Amino acid sequence: MNKKVLLINPSLPPSGWLAIEKLPPLGLAYLAAVLEKEGVEVKIFDNYLFGKKNDFVKGLLQEFDADIVGIYCSTATYISCLEIARIIKESNPDKIVVTGGPHSTLFPEQMLNSGFFDAVVLGEGEYIFRDFVKSHSRQDWRDIKGLMFKENGNIVSTGRAEFISNLDDLPMPARHLLPMDKYPTVVEFLDISPVYSLNTSRGCPFSCTFCSVKIIWGRSYRSFSPKRVVDEVQLLVEKYGAKGLYFREDNFTLDSRRVIEICRLIKQRGIKFQWVCESRVEHIKEDVLKEMSEAGCKAIWFGVESGSEETLQLVDKRITKADALAAFSLCKKYNIKTGASFILGLPREKIGDMYKTLIFADELDGYWTWFNYYLGIPGSSLYDMVVKEGLYDQIDANGIARIKTKDFDYKKAMQIRRQIMLIYYFLRPKRLLRLMLESFRAGTWQDYLIGALKILKIYKVFL
Ligand code: B12
Ligand code: SF4
């Protein structure tokens, strides 16, 4: 097929979000790999990484005259996504502009009503987008499940497509189209480089009320087979020279048989690298952890969320503090570093619950600890509750809710978060020192500094 497709990852517009981590957009790389297999010429431009002004797209289209432009859209990058699409339509009205990703899947009508998009792909995009690119005319779009577009001013939805039943059918993500040498390749926990990321599963059977992952990926868990995962590992180690890997996904450890099989294959093939993954605390069982440690696992990030049992129940996390303590202590036994991620300022929390989180974070004493503040993300059931009960004082242009309850508002929650971070880091100076050393090593110290200044509001003293 002699069509040309340009895929864009938009930059983060100025907002309350921090963009400390920059990883290759694997979703776009999967779309590109499937298209390349069909003979389509594809380019990916990752402006989340480069942060150029959005009119970069004009020059790009002069160099690469794509027939179709596909733009990733998350809630955080929605404004940039919209602007890029507007610039394309104003300068090249004949281009077909399509969007997909979490925000577009949540708000397809909003995207189409902007007037800048020809179609929206809902959810898992590889096969839907392939069929879209292969289609000969707009008439064919009605036959492609998973699409929304406008026809005579009316929005047409073809319904949600089936999820891909066997992920192993997908080709390896087209990392060769990404500027792999430009991404930060150092992660906290590992003192080696380069470290690359991969994503080996989709979907989550849990229903944490603050999370919107199920809208895209559904409740059923699908994963690449252990062999396919280890093939990708081997490719990253042998072709890209990876010394470390980061399994950056929601539920890497959900299926312990799969994890054990992956670890055994890594050992059998004698692949030498260190790795990090993310996990729910209750999935950490000794037999699995032992295999993980033997296969090179050095650290695990956990969503611990809160030090208040009431809050854990409120968000339907289905874990207890005891589960977290057990997981952290097992990790210690196997010399695996731990990361603990918490959320402060959830609706229905009392101020005392936030301090319970501080006390519990101190007790867990993860190698890394991160305190997020709650922002209501569209597509989550907690967001629906916040909106229904009017527990917000602002919903911004991206649809993000800043909450306000009878106990605190967003400003107060941020103030408490600042105090909590200060107490947590100054309580044990080793934590502060580690944060500083690691961010220097990772080259992210400027981001952390800006983040810290924002968090501590120190910048107000200078500006
Ligand atoms: C790894 C990861 C990151 C990485 C890489 C992000 C990236 N662009 O790939 C980094 C660290 C950079 C990151 C940053 C952020 N992330 Co993040 N991240 C993830 C995570 C865990 C996995 C992403 C992934 O690789 N998925 C696998 C690939 C295959 O899926 P995909 O990228 O979604 O792409 C598929 C479809 O969406 C669709 N598609 C995507 N784009 C397009 C474009 C077109 C044209 C088409 C047709 C289809 C299509 O087809 C793809 C293939 O099936 C997800 C959780 C999840 N389960 O997805 C959160 C997630 C995407 N992140 C989230 C958030 C909130 C953020 C940040 C705002 C965090 C922060 N405070 O900085 C930033 C925003 C970054 C951005 N560019 O928007 C939210 C987004 C929610 C929302 N409503 O937008 C998610 C869903 C997590 C959550 N719990 O809610 N993230
Ligand atoms: S937070 Fe993690 S475990 Fe909970 S629903 Fe979201 S992806 Fe699943």
C-alpha cells in the first residue's frame, strides 16, 4: 500500500502536570509496526520528548507528505493534540487527521466536535487503525468497528471493536522509528544504563475507583506469552544494548505462572540484565519473588495508595496495610528495592487520613516514596462520584477535577502534601540525599528541582 502515515505524540502543555519521565510511546510504535507490515510508510514524531512549539507539524508535513496523521491523546496532552490538529487542518485541509489514546477514547464526541479530526479510534488501536488506513473511501469507515466520525454533521459510531485475542500476533513495536538514543535511559533504582521500557500485558480485572485504565483496556487481562516477552527482552538487550529494562505496565505480576515462566526463560537463555516492574502488593508471594530475584529483578514499584484502611476501602483497592508490610518485608529479604506510591487528598478522606499515610509511608520506608495528590480523572468511578456530588471547585479544560470537600479543598490538600513531603524527607536525611543523588545521576535534577520548587512554592520567593 503506498500510503504515508505520520504519528505524533503531543507535548505537555503548560499545566499542573509534571513531565519528569519520558519514555518511548509504545502505543504509537505498535500502530506503526502493524502498518509497516502492510507496506505503509510510517514516521513517528515524539514531541512529548522534544517539546517543540506545536507548529513544528507544518515543517514536518513538508518533509514527509503524509496522507494520514494520527495523534495520541491523553488527558494531560489534550490541548496540544487539539492545537496540532487545528494547525494541520488550517494549513493542509486535505490531510486526514485521526486521534486515539486514553482521552480520545473517553471523549470521542468532544474530539470530533472540535472540527479538527476526521475520525477517532476507540481503545486498542492496532487493527482498527490498520483497517482505517487500508480503507479506500469514507464509505468504508462504517464497516470498521471501533471508529467514530462525522457524516453530514452527525456523529456515527461503529461500536467498540473486540480486543485482540492473541497479543502474540502483533509484531514487535517499531522502536526503530523512535529516537531511542534521545530518551533518558536511567531510572531510579538501577545504577546502570541504558534502561528501556516494555509493556507486556493489557487490561486489569480490578476496579480501583480513581483509575480509568479499564475504559481503554477493559476488565479482562491479556498478556504476551512468556516466550514473546523474552524474545522482546533479548531484542532490547542484543540490538539496543539494554543493560536494564522497566516493565512499565499496570499488572506485570498478576499471573504468577506467567511471571515464573518469564523468569525461567530469562535464566535458561542466559540473558544478563537488571529489571524493574510494577505490582500490586498482594501479588508478591515468596516463590515468585525468589524467581524474579534470580532472573535479575532489582526493584518493584507498588501502588500502596494510603495508610488509612478506610481510604483503601473507599478506593476499592482490595489490599490492606498488612499486605503492603508483608510485600515490602519479602522484598527486603530478596534484596529487591521497593517504591511506594501514595495518593493524598481523596474525596471523603479526612485530614487525619493523610497524616496516617505519612506515618505508614515512614513505617514502610520504601527505597523511593512518592506522594501524588488526587486529581479526578475522567473515566473513573470516583470522578463520577465527585462530579455527581459536586465535590470539586474546578474542572479544567482537560476535564480534570480539583476537589473540594467539607474537610479540605485542593489548595489545602496541596499544602498538606507539601508538609507531608517535607516531614517525610527531612525525617531521615538519607531519603533526601538519595533523591538528590539519584536525580543528578538520572539527569532529571532540573525537572525534580522545578517540581520541588513548585511543590514547596519556593519559586514564589524568586519570581
Ligand atoms: C508507560 C506509561 C507512561 C509513559 C509513556 C507514555 C506513552 N505515551 O506511552 C510515561 C512515563 C511517559 C507516561 C506519562 C504520563 N502518563 Co502514563 N501511562 C503509561 C502506562 C502505564 C502504559 C502506556 C502503554 O505503554 N500502554 C500500552 C500501549 C500499547 O497502549 P497506548 O499507549 O494506550 O496505545 C494504544 C491505544 O491507546 C491506541 N492509541 C494510542 N494512541 C493512538 C493514536 C492513534 C492515531 C490511534 C489510531 C490509536 C492510538 O492504540 C494503541 C495500541 O493499542 C499507561 C497505563 C495503560 N494501561 O495504558 C499510563 C497512562 C496512559 N498514563 C496516564 C497519565 C495520567 C500520565 C501522565 C499525565 C502522568 C504525569 N503526571 O506525568 C503523563 C502524560 C504523558 C503523555 N504523553 O500523555 C494515564 C492517562 C489517563 C488519561 N485519561 O489520559 C494512564 C492511562 C494511567 C492511568 N492510571 O490512568 N505514562
Ligand atoms: S490502579 Fe492498577 S490495579 Fe487498580 S484498577 Fe487501575 S490498573 Fe488496575
